[in-house]
Amino acid sequence: MSQKIEMEICLGSSCFSRGNKDVVNYIREYLKRNHLDDIIIFKGSRCMGLCNTGPNLRINDRIIEDISIEVIESILEKEIGNLKL
């Protein structure tokens, strides 16, 4: 695949305090487990300015709000699951 996908998670204090550390770790493991870490550029963001609806995750230009460890796997499967080897 020639085009990379950008995935950015908000690590602002509001989102971080709502459990984004666990979500970050889960996403890293998911990408590694499914051999997607060379296709997807995963990084943190200081703040997305959407604190009231966070934690937030941006995949390319789409922002997904209110993510949590309980729903992150289904979000990843829906958004990037078709890229798995």
C-alpha cells in the first residue's frame, strides 16, 4: 500500500485524564498485532480543542469522539480492519 493513513490521538490533559493512556497502548498493540504499524502513522496530539467530547481520535480527516478502552477495538475494526493482512 503506497498511501499511509494518519491516526492521531488527543493527549491533552482532559482526554488523558479520561483514560487515553490505556487507549494509546491498546492501539499500539493492535497495529503491531495486525501488521499495520508500517501502513498507519500513529501519533499523539497536544489538544484537538474538543475537550467536552473527548477523548478524541482522528483517522485521516475524521474525528471520532468519546473513545474509551471499551469501544476502541470496535472502532479500529470498523475504520481500519479491512487493511489487516
